[in-house]
Amino acid sequence: FEATAMLSASAVGNANFVVVMSQLGLLIPAAIILALTLWTTTDNNLYSASLAFTNASTVAGRSVNKKIWVLVSVAIAVVTAFGGFAGDFGAFLRIIATVAPPFAGIFIAHFYALGHLKRHTADELATAPMVRWNAIIAF
């Protein structure tokens, strides 16, 4: 795909996708393919979000129909898109990419390096501290 895009852009002399497809006479097929790929991606994202919301509501003790969660997911997506929040998504991902790896390192070190490979009983988990300060200090 990348090689085809590179060859098409170099043949036309422009890296803009719309200009390349227009000059190759493929603007309408490209628009159709773009619409279909966006449709399938959006469909998969809505399905995943509604399934996650349904499972979360079931765990929370409330049974909400998946169709309701699909509508909620669509509303969240529309508000995000039209509210301009999608433009800040890159900054959000940079923050997550900075914060998440140390947490993973703490979990891996705690599990493997400290030798906590045994399974804990429900009583042990119920009496476990809410925050392990040595892990926070390690972070």
C-alpha cells in the first residue's frame, strides 16, 4: 500500500492524496473506497464501545441493552468530532504514552522480579492495601 502510494505520488509530482487521485482519474473510486473503509472502521469501533459499555454496566449491576450503548457511543463520537476534541487527541496519546509504560514496568517487576507468582486468595486480596507506596515511589 505504501509503495503504491509512493509511486502514485511520484508519478503525479504531488503528495496530496486528493490531487493524486484526481490527476490519475480515480477520484470517484477513491472517494467510494474511502467511504467504505470509514464505514467498516466506524462500525467496528461502535461495536467495541457498545460491547465494553454493556459489559461494564453488567459488572456494575445494571443491565442496559447494547442498542442503548450504541446510541450513547454515537453521541460521544459526534460530540468529540464536532466539539474539536479530536484535534487534541495526539496530545492525549503523548501523555498516555509517557505515563503508561512505567506502570507496566511496575507490574512486571512486582510480578516476576519480586517473586509474587503465587495466586492470592479472596481474603488476602480483601485485606491488601489500597495503595502500595513502594510502587508509587518506584514510579
